Amino acid sequence: MGGLVIRSDQPKKETEYKTLPAIAGGRPVRNTLLPYARQWVDEGDIAAVTEVLQGDWLTTGPKIAEFEKKFAAYVGAKYAVAVVNGTAALHAAVFAAGIGPGDEVITTPITFAASANCVLYQGGMPVFADIDPRTYNIALDGVEKKITPRTRAVIPVHFTGQPCDLDEIHELARRNGLVVIEDAAHALGAEYKGRRIGGLSDMTIFSFHPVKHITTGEGGMITTNSLELYQRLVSFRNHGIVRDRSFMIEDQGPWFYEQQELGYNYRLTDMQAALGLSQMKKISSFLERRRKIVEAYNHSLAGIEELTLPCQAPYSLSAWHLYVVSLDLDKLTVGRREIFEALRAENIGVNVHYIPVYRHPYYRRNGFSNAGASCPNAEKLYQSIISLPLYPAMSDQDAFDVVEAVSKVLHHYRCK
Ligand SMILES: *Cc1c(COP(=O)(O)O)cnc(C)c1O
């Protein structure tokens, strides 16, 4: 992972911009598709998994405990519970918080659907609060407006890896008796006021999907400082079963175990935990590489008037899961769709994060068809955003290709 050199000849000369975008018959900036995200798996990772395969434990064994311990220590939490994916982590957290029918949980619409689905799994009702138009994170006044006597919890999402203003959220939660579950699927290694995300709220969840900071194939983790929540999470991951005799309602003998709650089989395997442990060794170099690419993007795209680059709040140190730019559509002759398609034609794997959750047909069918009315900032943002590729395995040349494609396409569609 060499350092990314910022070339002094960026941006390119005017004549070079004049080359046609691929979508209009020009030559694409590259011949193969650059994905928006991709895992980094090396020989060390492969050896770690192979070693487990040759041993005694495939499902929950010693590697799970080791992974949980290392992970908790890294994020600064007392306890960590590994589960099958980030969605299961959210589900477990909502269960542990005691959310059920009649309860409302406030979250942001600018997130992956799982941040809200987890509330529905337990029979609760997600409620969408508008975002801050600068950071794109959930806005405090947006949350305040949505609090009712039924509100039980809030799920702030650290969108793109930039922490939400947690002091504000914690203060609001304290005044209203709410549980705070941070969705930190984007934010492994991020810091809020110098403190690492993971041990700051009642519970925090992480995802180890291949596009996230570290991967276990599929995988997730919940961190907490509460022994009580920890015990509920551990039981939920294993059918709601309790094996500790001191917690049993009726101990019938040495063979006995009790299913005390309705849980699930959300257990991660030891192979995956071994991969997670091996990946954890690389977190700081992964973060550093992401930040280097972001620096290069910030530097090279700064002069493009039609773009708003990611805005960082002073209290946050982002983990940079995503690099989301917003188009100034008033300055362009076409819409976001055409720009998106033109970048894809250049073989740049752009994406959109996210479709506001309430816009999905399932949500529209189930009472959320008007949810956008109270989320004007989310609605507006959704029209203009594009995520550029960002991941540690990107080469310097890959990053330059992105800059060149964006410059070329926006120059072509600029209002003259
Ligand atoms: C990835 C992601 C999830 C879900 O994680 P999985 O491991 O894919 O289940 C939840 N919330 C956000 C914000 C995510 O980006």
C-alpha cells in the first residue's frame, strides 16, 4: 500500500477535457470496470482460515471469543458479540433494547434499509427523521420533531463513516429515556471528539460485509458496556437459550438448558472469526489508505464548481467508508441519471447511497408513502448524490481514473 502521490498536473489541461465522454462516442478512461468497493484479502487471511479448517472447531469456538475480545478492545467497549451479519447485529440490538409492538424507533432515511428493518423484525415501528444538509447525518432537530410518548430508541447511522454528533444525541436520549443504538456499519475506526466509535452508546453495531472496512464474508458485531445487554445479545444469537445454571428458571439436571426468549441462530463460524482477526491487523493501514485517497479526491476535485464534496464536522474523524459527492444540477445540462450513466460508460463503478428507505415499495405499501414530506433534506440530497469508488486496494492510477472521468463528464455536461 504505497502512498498516493498527488500529481501537480491535476487537473488536466483544457484541451484534454475536450475529449468526448465514452457515452457520447469518446474513449473510456479505462478498459475494465473499477468497482465502488472491494475487499482486501491476502495470503495471511487465507492461511488464518485454512488453519481453522484443519482444527476441531468450525462453528462457535475459540476464534469467536478471541475475535470478540480483540474487537471490543479496539473500539473501546467492554463486550462484543459476533453475529452472522450487520443486519443480525441490528436485530439483536433492537431485541436487547426490549423494542416490541407499539414502540417507535427513530432513524435516518439516508441509510441501508437494514437500519429500519430491524425495528420491524421485533414488531416496532421505524420513524424517519430528516438529515443535516451538510453532514448528511441524522439531524438533532429532525429527531426532536419525531419524538412521541411511544419513542423508545434512536438508531443514528454514521453515514459514510463520519460520526453523528453523539453528545447532542445522548443528551436528547437522556431527557427522553431513549436507548441509543449506533449503526456504525460505515464507521469502524472512526472517532468522535477523539474517542473511537464503539463504546460510546448503549449498543453499537458493525458489519463485515466485503465492502466494509474489514470483512468476514458475511459478519457483524454488537458492542456494549452493559453486562445485562451483553447477556441478552449472547442468548439472542443462540435461539434465546440460556446455559448458565445461575440464570436458569428450573434447573432439571446436568443436561439441561433453557430457551427463555425467542432468539435465532445468528452464530458466526470460527473460520469467519479467524478471517476477522487476520483482517483486524490491517485496520490502521486500511484507514490510512482510505484517507489518502480521500485527500487526493478532495484536492483534485476541489476546482469543479458543479460538485459539492463531503463536508466534515470538526468533532468527527471519519473512517471514510464512502466518498459521496453531490451534483449542483442547476449548473448541468442533464440530471444525475445521465451523469451516473456517463461515469459508468467510463468504466467507473459509481453508485448511489442511498435511496431514502421510506421510498422502497415495501415501506410505501405499509404507511410510509408520505414520509418524504417531513424529510425535505433527505429528498433533496437523494436527487443529486453519487458515490465514487473508495477502498484500500485501489491503486493510485485507479484514483486518477476516477478524477479524470468525473472531470471529463462534468466538463461535457456543464452549462455553457
Ligand atoms: C452494510 C450495512 C448494514 C448491514 O450490514 P450487513 O452485514 O450487510 O447485514 C446496516 N447498516 C448500514 C448503514 C450498512 O451500510
